[in-house]
Amino acid sequence: MIKICRAIWVMRFDASDRLARLAAVAVVVLLSGVAETSAQTPSTPVAGVDAALLDDIVIGSRILADFGVLDGFGHVSARHPTNPNHFLMARSLAPALVTADDIMEFDLDGNAVDARGRTVFLERFIHSEIYKARPDVMSVVHTHSPGVIPFTVTKVPLRAMFHNPSFLAAGAPVWDIRKDFGETNMLVSDSALGKSLAQTLGDKSVVLMRGHGDVTVAPSVKMAVFRAYYTDVNAKLQSQAIALGGEVNYLTPGEGEKADKVNFIVLDRIWNLWRMRILPTLAK
Amino acid sequence: MIKICRAIWVMRFDASDRLARLAAVAVVVLLSGVAETSAQTPSTPVAGVDAALLDDIVIGSRILADFGVLDGFGHVSARHPTNPNHFLMARSLAPALVTADDIMEFDLDGNAVDARGRTVFLERFIHSEIYKARPDVMSVVHTHSPGVIPFTVTKVPLRAMFHNPSFLAAGAPVWDIRKDFGETNMLVSDSALGKSLAQTLGDKSVVLMRGHGDVTVAPSVKMAVFRAYYTDVNAKLQSQAIALGGEVNYLTPGEGEKADKVNFIVLDRIWNLWRMRILPTLAK
Amino acid sequence: MIKICRAIWVMRFDASDRLARLAAVAVVVLLSGVAETSAQTPSTPVAGVDAALLDDIVIGSRILADFGVLDGFGHVSARHPTNPNHFLMARSLAPALVTADDIMEFDLDGNAVDARGRTVFLERFIHSEIYKARPDVMSVVHTHSPGVIPFTVTKVPLRAMFHNPSFLAAGAPVWDIRKDFGETNMLVSDSALGKSLAQTLGDKSVVLMRGHGDVTVAPSVKMAVFRAYYTDVNAKLQSQAIALGGEVNYLTPGEGEKADKVNFIVLDRIWNLWRMRILPTLAK
Amino acid sequence: MIKICRAIWVMRFDASDRLARLAAVAVVVLLSGVAETSAQTPSTPVAGVDAALLDDIVIGSRILADFGVLDGFGHVSARHPTNPNHFLMARSLAPALVTADDIMEFDLDGNAVDARGRTVFLERFIHSEIYKARPDVMSVVHTHSPGVIPFTVTKVPLRAMFHNPSFLAAGAPVWDIRKDFGETNMLVSDSALGKSLAQTLGDKSVVLMRGHGDVTVAPSVKMAVFRAYYTDVNAKLQSQAIALGGEVNYLTPGEGEKADKVNFIVLDRIWNLWRMRILPTLAK
């Protein structure tokens, strides 16, 4: 009995508006008899990488799935913390199911360092080519964001509606794969396609992909996930504002630049909330 | 105690963002004392049909209900794997409640092979007539998809917004029951109506039904369910794109054909996620 | 232990896509030690009224709250089964919390038969006056349906989009309280207001209330709830169809009449689903 | 065992449509062995302030997060009940996580009375300056309400659609920070900005903030939260009504004034529902 209680403590069930899930997990842990091992902090599955970074990738993948920004597809990656020519990304599976054990290491040509038979994402070249082109980028998120897809197929540019998505005030270009590559299967499935996408991204934080989705980049996983979330929120609100009719008073580039600095200050407040929601789903 | 733990293992509670449900089920199983029998793989209730196919019908029915693509109505069927002149479909009940035990066998005139007093769906002729007309079709899904219904009553055609619903790039015709049959109760309640619907479907993957819903077809249950889901998603996103104003840049037929091939490759990734969400609801 | 298991059986946890709730309730029942009394079928709290009718009012109130058709306000009533000059309605509380014990009996002037200090709804006159004017009506539901409210303040009439809300094809008039009563607090808080509303309803199934919500009526509680639900669904879909632009092809009155007959045949299929979702919330 | 049951009683699990959460919490409480202390009424953490007022702030913060009116940001405050020159507000954390222990006391210059190293909200000046300017206001709520943000960036005024948001009939002015302060980071991060915002609010119940969100005020925490919720609901419904095309028949100021009086009468009905939903999330 003492063992059980300890296991439950480790899962931090103390405060969350999704306590139901958490408690349910506690029950599973209790009943299954696997509590003690599964609730321990896992040893890091990628050599030389801190568990906290893998945790960010896992939390980010799952919270975006939880919000519906991701469905069964899409991915969150991080540049390797000590080898800038490598990056970290899950094997091919739904983002809602990603665990630290699923994360693999890739070089910037999209080759897995140690595949061990695991299947990899067809679109890893989105990530490899952006890491090549943008040394400042430490994380890349690719989604089929439902709010954003309509903006990938119209001439209406996505613009910053309020202060949290202020990074959009610098512009969010649209990449149309058909322009240079003709009729394709729409996927960024090789380096040439990835390079073209990275060029359209330029020095921005977000690039939209026609008939596909978007990519957000940032100096950290947390911020790339934050941007993926608020890009989706902004797109939905901008659609509503346009539907009201008349001119829309967007954030100016100057306001956007100033407001985005505040996002870095408050980021942990929302990340802590998101992490608390996701942690219970991780106990095996 | 050993028995209980075994039962829970069988339910694969190890990773899911709906762990709460699963754990809750585990509790029910534990408390009710019926764990061992109910958690076993069921013996197949339809002679000569593999349990995996029935499982696909059950998972498909329930995940579409979970997404709100189906409410209390609609149905998922499969062509009989060894007798192409028969098909499999649940008795008349809400799709969220379908189990393998509810699945019955029908001939292509819509007659139940062995009804045993079970009530059958009024609209089974949607399925029987499509299986007659389209030898390539192995599964049929009928929904009152809320995203799609608006497109059944306007002149705006449903078109492919992004790569997952790429099968729409080939066209999604609208069948208006009033055109040939006058004022009816709107239901496809006999073979003549079903035949007319199948003719409008033609060689496409989706047919819309005016003032009613839609039908998706595919070479497998998984793909027919995938198409039902993404037809609903696409319709909602297309509505949003149109509301932004101006021209919409849809997938071309060529892009659609190429992108749809990728869907067959990645299908299991999203199906595994869906199955993991639904499995816990199946333990009695 | 035997006692506990029996109590849980009574709650019918055997099949539901909301098993989590149910199981959770089972746990509460188990832990609280009040299982046996609370899980029993309650003795009916209104003299001469079958428990099944009270159950319908409770399930209907809660499922509409679950769908967001009702929030903290609104009510479901039934004509008294043996005394047509009386009706049954909860004391004043949020519909999501209504239990059979909360249901009171009223006469057609809106007077409580045996108040016992319980507070009553200000708008019970919606119900009393409709029961007076429409002998065929056995149930009345009043909601602030979010889909419908926009249709109460425009000149665009609510019309039948598909076969489930076919009862709308006969028309859904809008009652504007300001027309005969000037500037009020918007509530139907006396018999004169209720009578005016009932006159606008006429022989229809639905009446919209300007700047307020709607009322649905039917020959049974189940059907009045079904109509409240599908009136909300229809309104949302009609808004989307109108936003697509161009003419909308609504159900004709003839189609509506025929399709509505089918609703009576399939009603129990969706009601069983709804009841299964709500039952777990009722165990104390 | 007796101790456990008592703890569960305290949490009032007896009736709620979110019983799952509650029961889950009960399980956690049971398993963790912390039941008795955590389920007790907490001693008030702010000197001289009744626990019931802190409870209102906590319930209000969490229910608005539950409805999505708040995400990781925003705050609910109350004027100090015995010192009108002070107010109560959580330390800087996501509203879904606020507990009574997190609530701090501030003076009307936004200084914490006893910070004890806790971080405070950058935008506490929204609250301090409104309490200064409006002696009648006892509570202030600031949100990034997704329904409302579109109305902060257009010329379309937010107006009362139905009786619950009747307080909007008096008008809801928009404050544009750029008008007097040029390009900023959009935040109300000092007294001068707060004062300007309070001047635009004037004697109204709601003020919109361009590219940011809104603020609602009221004579009680419950009513300020009610207004934040219904401002969001109203904005969404007004968007839908406008999209239908044609003139919208809003509540007149006279109707709004009368209807708002009823809101004070029925407030506890919806608050009780909200409190019942949130309480389970509070058990540690």
C-alpha cells in the first residue's frame, strides 16, 4: 500500500482541471501493479540529451493534439542541444501517442542516426532544411491546423489579431508547392522541397503551406508550440472579424514586436498549465 | 487479484490521451467481476468472418460518433470477405453503441440472412445497391455529417481543401431524391432509391444526399471511415475559406490523385490512434 | 462486497461511450457506502405519476444541458398523465441538476399544487398556457438554444435543412414580446404573456422568442426534447448554408410531413443513446 | 474507512453532470491518504477576508477557464470587503490552477501588501484603476474572450442579443491603447494605462480592449463572472446573426435595464451549477 501511494504522488495529481483523467490513471496504476516502475522519471532514450527537452517535445505533441491543432498527423522537433547539425523527432506515430522513448535523432539530410528498424516521418525534410537555413531556430512544429488551412488557399493574409499571436505581425508568407514543383502529392518528402519551404519562411516565425497546413519555428520547443497554438487561435478569430464586415484593425508590426517580447516572459505560465494537463496521460 | 490484472492488461491501457475512460472501464471491470470473460477476444458472431473485420466496423462506428460525424443515426458496413454478394452491418441501433455481437449479414437485396428477430436499418439499401454497382467497393459509410449537410442544399460544390481529403478532388456529386422520386420521406428505404443513389455516386468516393447527409465508399472499412471523417473536416474548412471572400485555390484533380495514394500509406497511423481511443468503451 | 456489486449492476454500466463517468460513479458509490439506497429505483415523488415519465423529464433536462442547448436556464415539462389540467415541472434549478425528486405539480394557471416551500420557475406560464391552448401537446421544452437565438432577431426564417428537423418545414413563427407588451424584462412571467406566446405558436411544433430562445412541443417528452435538440442543430446548419451564398434548397412542407413520421419510428434509437449517457450522472 | 467516507461527503459528490471528475477525485483522495486535511474547509489565507469570497474568486477563475473564456491568461479580482482601498487577486498563474492559497492583497496603486516573493500579474493596474474610479464596483474580470476579440478590432459595436447579456444594452465601449499611448506591447502595465481604460469604461459594465480582450465589472464576483461569460456568448451569437444578413433586432436600452434586474434574481441558479462543476477540481 505504501508503494502505491508513493507512485501516485510522483504523478503530481495535486491541482488540475482535468483531475478526472489523472485519478483514473492513478486507479490503473494501482490496479495494474506496474506503478513503481512506470511512474519513475524515465532514463533519457537519446544519448547526450537531457530528459527535460524530450519532455517538452512530448508535452508539446500531446497538448497540440488535445487542442485539435494536430489530429493523427503533424510533428514537433528540437535541434540537438549539443550537436547543432542534428535534430530530435518522434518515429512515425500519432502525436497524441508520442513518448520520450519514441524520439529519434536525425542529421540535417533527414537521415536517422540509429533507426533500429523504426519507421520515420515522410516529411522530416520540413525540419532538416529549416534547421539548416535558420541557425537561430531551436524547434520546428508542423501542423494541419484547422483554423489556418483556409488561409493557405485564399489571398487574405493571416495577420495579428491580438497580443498573444503578435509574432504574426511580422508577416506569415504562404508557400505553394505547385509554383516550383507542379502537381505533387503535396508532401515535403525530400530536401529540395524542404529547402524551398525554408526559403519562403525566410526570417519569419510562421510559414503557411497551400492546401496543407503550417510550420512554426522558435528559439525553444515551448515557444514553437505556443506559436502553433496561437496561430490556430488567431486564424479562427480573424475569420470571425472578417465575417463581421468592414475594416479590421490589426496589430502594427511595431506593436507585434513589442508584444512578442512579453510572450517570452509569460510563456511558462501557460506551459505549466498545459504540462499539468498532459502529464497524467503519460503514466504507463 | 491475478485475474483482474490480466483482464486489464488485455485492454491495453498503456498509452492514450483518453486514459481516463480506459481506467474507468478498468474499475468497472474490476468491480463487476465479469472481467475475464468480457476482456477476452470475442468469438466472431458472423460465421466465416474474421473478428478483425467486425472490429473495424465497431471502431469505425464509434469513432465517427465520438467526432460528432454521426449522432444517433448512420451506419458503417463491409462487404462479406468471402461472399461478395453479401455484406455486414449492425442491427438498428445508435453507432456509438455498436458491438461485434450486433453485426448481421445481408444479401444484396437488403434481406437479412438470419435476422433472429433483430430490427434492421431502414436505409440498408444505400449499402446493398452500392455493393451491387461497384465491385471495387469493400465498405460503405452513411452519415448525417454536420459539416456536409450545408453543401447538400446549395449549388456550391464540395472540393478538396487539403491533402487528407484529396479524394474529393475527383468530385463529390449531389443526389437529390426529389428529382426522380418527388416528395418522399427523404430516406433510401428501397432498392430503387438505392440504385438511383449508386448511379449518382458513379465511380467517385463520395456522394452527397440533398437534405440528408453523405455516403463514402472505399476498398476497406478503415479507408471508408477515414473518408467520412475528412469529408466532414473538409466541408467545415471550405465553408471558412469561402467566408473569407475571394477565390479559393483548391487541390487540382492531379494533386488529388497523387495525394490520395499517400493516404493509403499513412492510414494506419491515424487508425491506431482512433482504435486506442475507442477500445476502452468496448469492455463490458 | 456482494452488496456493492449489486448496486453497480443496477446502474447498467454495460455499454456506453461515456463509460468513464459511469465507472467513476461506481467508484463513488463503492466508496461512499450509500450504494444500496441511492441506486434503487426511486419511489415516484409525484402522486399518481409513473416513475418512467419523471425519468423522461430528468433525462431530457440533462441531455439538453449536456449538448449545450440548455445552460443554467430553461426547462422541460410534461402534461400530467391522468389529469390533463395539471402539468409536471422541476422546481427552480439548473436543468443539469434536475432529479425526479425535484419535480412538482402545477395547475394551468401556473399555481403549484403542493409547493412545500420550493421555489418555482418565473416562466412556468410558457408551459401552462400552451397546455391550455393545445390539448394535443403532452410536453413543452423551453431553451435559450445558442443556434436558434440569431434566428429570433433577424428576418431570415428558420427552415428545415434535413430530415431529422423535418418538423420545421411546417414553419417556426417568431414571437416578439415587444409587439404587444412594449419594453419588458423579456420574460414570460404571467398568464397574459404565456397566452400571447401560445397564440403565435398556433398549431406548429416550434415557436421562436425574439431576444430570448425557443419553445418546442410534442405528443411526448422524448419527442419535445428531440425537437429542441434538432431545432438547435438545424439552426447552426442553416447559418452555414446561408454563409456559402446563393439559394438554399430546403425541405418542402410535403417532404417535412412525411419525414417527420419517420422521426417517431426512430426516436427510441437516439433516446436510448441519450439515456445511457445520462444515467450515470443520476446515481447519488 | 470512516475517515475516508467523511472526506468524500465534504466534497458534495451527490449531484452533478460532471460526476466523473468528482469521483475520480474521490479516488485520488482515498488512495493518497491525504483525504482528511485537504477536504476540510481551508483556513482563509488573507487576513480579515471570509473564505466564501476567496471561494468565489477561485470558482470564477476556474469556470471561465473551463468554458474557454480564459485560456492560460486573464484574472478575476474582488475589492477587499472591509478595506475599500485594497483588492484581492491571485499571484501570477493560469486561472485554471488558482486556489484560495494563491490569492494576494493589493493596494490601489497595484502594490502587493505582503508579496512574500510571489510573482504578480503585469496587468493588475486594470483592476486597481477601476476600483479607484468606480466605488460601486466590487469585482473586476479581465479575459481574452475568443468571442469578443473580433469585436475589439472592427467598427461593429457589441450589442445585447438576448436577456442574459442584457447589461450590454447600455453599451460596451472599445478602448484602443494606441490612441493615447502609440505603439505599445498592448498590456495595461502601469497606472496611467489603467486609468485611461477605466475612463473609457465610464459607468458601463463592460469595456472592450482593442487587439486584446475585455473587462467586466459588477457589484459581486459572481455577477462579474456571469457578465464575462455572457459577454463571450453574446459576441458569438451576434456574429452569427450578422452573418445571416439584414437588420438585427437587438434589445433596447429599456429592455436591457429591466432584464438585467432579473439576472440578479437568477444568478445563484447558474452559479450553483458552476460551483458544483469546479469543486471536484479543488480537492488536493
